[in-house]
Amino acid sequence: MDFDTQNLLSLGIAAVALALIVVVGMVRRELAPAARLHGRRRWLLAAALGAGVLTFSAKLLVVAGLSGIAAQPGDQRANATAVAGGTPLATASDTHVWTALPYSRAGVPTSPGAATTYVWQALPTQAPAPASNPMTAAKVRLGERLFNDPSLSHDRSVSCATCHDLFKQGGADGLVTARGIHGQTGTRNTPTVWNAAFQNLLFWDGRANSLEQQAVGPLLNPIEMGMPSAAAVVERVEQQASYRNAFDEAFGAGSEITLERIAAAIASYERSLITPDTPYDRFVAGDTRALSEQQRRGMAMFATLGCVSCHSGPNFSAASLFDTQAPRRLFPASPTPWEQRYALLEQSAADAPGVRMAWRVPSLRNVALTGPWLHNGAVSELADVVRIMAASQLGWSGHYLLWSARSRTVQEIDRPVPSEQQVQDIVAFLHALSSDRLVALTNAGGPADTRDTASVSSVHDVADGRRTAIGRAIP
């Protein structure tokens, strides 16, 4: 039973006692003489009136008891960071357990050092495929070819791989915003395709809810690949005779080449792009030496600051298949100096520039490889991204007043800005989310050809049900 409930119960008992005294006094001095009641009849009248007071007190006890039950916490687990290896997909209630950030009262500073309960999970080594588009080796093989084919763009200069460089930029392009046909540039930073198979919303604004739907977008976008219609895309594919056999193998002999099947093949290939080979995943699996001391501190701080409220689950995103409750977040949620410095509102939406927009929560896997960052690609330092998110999304921006229009109350909040050491610790932890092989390939400049046949054969193993880690999947 909480503090308010105890106060209510104490006041209620005092009020009942006072009411009984008043009732007895009224009966004795006023009501009984007026009604000419004596002896036994006088006490019967007092008992009748007192019964009403006692009935009220009984109701008060019931209400107080129910309030106390509702106030009891539902999770009595120890307040410590837990680690769990997660291979199958699980529900949010099974995998995402965290407590609220410390509550600040006036004059009581809160430091980002309080314990927070959170269940960490490793990334599954296979992504689920919809029943309408099961993965097969032939379909993945076809999808990889389509992914790397620049002839699917209007001027034959841009492929999916142009913006999504799998082996040099962590599945992005290293540019501030995406570049399409005729040298045109868009307004959004290129997201990675690695582990996109675990997301339930795609694109920065979350307008696609499947890889199949997402794969169509760039093909018909006038800036990106610029094809004028679905028929034009199909025609480009049909112009290459070798695609005929590939579609027969993937979808059955004599199957029609359609935009839907082109997208299905690309989506199947993208579902093979999984990176469970990270220091973080090895740590969660039981290798306590996989993370450095600094990375472990950053891991704890990542949870304590509240980063896990958005970047949760095995794919570090609330927009993943593991957690579908709130896949978008308003960003920036609160005004900060960072907003002006990085023009975070200027390109939020073409039809409403300058507004605070709800963006899909991106995955943080391989995030250290995909800079520059944020929807407009304006931030070139990962440490600044940490500072921006801590201040604008989580309120760790110092001493300020918090107004609640609903309750019409003002609270004095003291949430210290994370120290430089704490920021660097979190950055070190984010590096632990990078694939070992992608880091090696990025440092080496990537393979000479992203369509290397060794890569093709490895994704076939994934499609055939043999779980092949990316450490062996890429040459």
C-alpha cells in the first residue's frame, strides 16, 4: 500500500470515529428528546444511524484495499541487469523487461547511475519469412542478382547496392543523403539493409511494413532509380534472357515476371543479410571476455539512461518484429540547442517543414559503420548522436522545470548531462554491435566485387535452412 493510500485510510478511520461520536451526541441531546424516546428506543435509533456510518467505513476499507493491491509491482525480480540468449522470436512481454528511470523531485538530484533491469538478447541467426514468400536458395540467388543490377534504374547507373554498400559502409553509402540517378540527391540518409529483415517498418518514416513493399519504393522513386512504372521495370528484366531461367528456378517453370516477384526475390535476399557475429552477441551467449571494461560500462549506461526504451530487443529497435507496440518516436521530442546546430527540423517532412515528426526507430546494429547519422545525415560524430538522444529524447539535459498541462503542476527536474566519460563508454558499447567481418571488410576497403560467388553460395545455405553465420558468409 503506497503513501497516499495509507493517508486516506487514516483520515477515513478518524472521520468514522468522529461521525459515530456526533451521531450518539445528536441522538442523546436532540433527536431522542424531540421524538420522546427513552431507554431502549433511544439506543435503537443511535444504532440505526450508526449502521449507516459503519457501512460507509466498510466501503472505504474495500476501496483502500483494492488501491493497495493495484499499487503492488507486478515484477518482483531482483533489480539487476540480466542476460539471456534469444534465438527464437519471442513476444515483448517475454523479452523486454525494464524499470522506469529514477523519478526526480525538487531539490533531489538524480544521477545516471541508478540500477535498471533489462533483459539483453542475442540476434537470431535466421530471419522469419512470410508464408507468402518463403525463402529458397534459387529465390535468394535471383534476389542478389537483382539487388546488384543497375539496369533496373532509368539511366542504368544505380542499383540497390549503389546506396546499400554491403561491405564498405555497413550496408549504407557513407553520404549525408542518398544519391540517385542523374546525380540527384534526396533528403534522407540511407539506412542499412543489414538485419532489416527483423524490422516491421521500413524507410525513415515507416511507410513500408515489409521488405517486399520496401523493395518496390526505390525502383519507382523519381530521384533514386527513377523507373516510370512497374511495367518498365519488368521490361528491363525481360530484356536480359538469362533472367528467364532464374525466375523459372525461383518461382516455377513458365512463371510470369512481375514487379511483385522481383520485389519478393530482393526481399528474400535481404532476409539472408544477418549479422549475429558481434562482440555483444558473444557476450550475451556467455563469453564474458567479448566486451572490454569500457564497453560493459557503456552497456550498463545504455540501459540506465533509458536508451533501451526505444532501442530494445535483439535488433535494438522498437520497430522490430520483437516489439510492435510503439515503432515510431517523435524526434526531436524536446527542444535543445542540438536542434538548431544540426537542422533537425528543416527536412523532417516535405509537406510540413519545421515540424516535429514521428520517425521509425532504427536498429543500432552496425551503427558505428553507417555514419553520418540521423534522418538528415547531419551528424558526423557518433558521440554527438549519443548526446543528442540523451538530451532531446530522454531529458538528460541538466536542471530544468517540467510542466504538466494535464495535472497543472510544475516539477523541478535535475537530470545531469552525461559526462564525457559516460558518452564515450556508450560509444564503445555501440561499436560492440558491429559485425566482426563487416568491420574487417570496412577497414580493408571491402571485397573487389560485392557479387562474389562465395557470398552467393553462403546465402543459399541460409535459405536451405543451414544457419550460416556471417563470419563464414562473406569471403
